[in-house]
Amino acid sequence: MPCPFASTPAPPYYAVIFAAQRRAGADAGYAQTAARMAQLATAQPGYLGVVSSRDADGFGITVSYWRDAESIRAWREQIEHARARARGRECWYTHYQLRVARVERAYDWAAAAPPEDLP
Amino acid sequence: MPCPFASTPAPPYYAVIFAAQRRAGADAGYAQTAARMAQLATAQPGYLGVVSSRDADGFGITVSYWRDAESIRAWREQIEHARARARGRECWYTHYQLRVARVERAYDWAAAAPPEDLP
């Protein structure tokens, strides 16, 4: 399993919070497009990372992190991304919420690794 | 199924983005505490709403919305909440990331309801 966390620099930077309800049974092309968008985002100037989770009822949250508001604007205008969003409204989602926010503080915590190399 | 979306006012307001990996099989008391924290948060001054999703691998994202940074500080210092966080580090999580961000822009979109009352 790949690490699901984002390695972000010290604040300030920006977050795009995307919460969405998938339509029941509407999977045609979704996974392929989601993977393609993840790949494209990584190559965008100012992209810092992403975290994503979707529950068994099809409600998902994706938070992508960006250097600044200009990076977010450029990603929104990326033509393949704009087409994917239109397809999302037509086919994949019943409802979504988007929030653009400036990250001011950040904390990471991890449990101490078990001492596997002790006798 | 209750509506999973948050009804937030016009920006600006604040978001607390909590991304966490649950430990495998570590469920003792978790659901009860999570429900209690949701109930307590709702009663806090400045609380605006929450969205939450957890995937089948135990990776979850919760975004809670608050009127201002002072509301977030007061919630962090709420004693029962502080104890629950300590319990989370001891028992429930292997890793988490917390981001505090000022929401600057917000969009909501919903598919048009199907015309169920047409012949």
C-alpha cells in the first residue's frame, strides 16, 4: 500500500478541499480518469501533494495542496482537467463541495516504530 | 443515510483538515469516542460543520469548519477532546496530519433532481 499522506513544506501554502458524493453504480471511466488527473496534477507547477479517502457509501474527500492561489488557478484551467470536471458533473457525482483555503499551521504525528531489531 | 455535506456560511472561515491512518483491529472504544466528539464539537462556539470519510484501508479524512482561529483553539483545549486525542495517539492511530487553514473561496454543486413527478 503506498503511503497515503502528503509531504508538504512549512506553511503557508494552499489546500483545495473537495468533498463529493458518487452516484450509485456510475463507474464508467471514473477510475481511469481519476488516475490520469492524479498523474497530471503531479506535473503541475506548484503541486505539493494530495490525500484522499472514499467510504463504502461513495462519499469521498480529496485534499490537494498547492504552493499558491495562482497554481490552483492554472490547474483549474488545465484543459484535460476541465473536461474531467465536466464529465464528473454529467456522470459521476450527485453533489460536491469545493473549498480553497490558505494553510496557516500544520502538525504531523506518527507512532514510534516498534523496535523490530531488538532481541 | 444522513447528508454527509457541511452547510457553511460565506467565507472567510476556518477549516481543520485531519488525515489519519487507523491501526489495524484497534476498535476498542473508537466509535463511541468519535460519536461523542462529534456531539461535543456541535455544541462548541464557532462550530460550523464537518465532513468525514474513511476508506477500507483505515485511512480517513475529517474536515471540520469553524468561525475563526479562536474557536479552533477553544475546541483544542476542551478537556474531554484533549483526552480523546491522547487516547487516539495511544490506541487508535499510527500516523496523522493536521492542517489549520483559512477558507477563502467555496463552491457547491448538486445535480438537478430528477423530475419524479412528471408523467
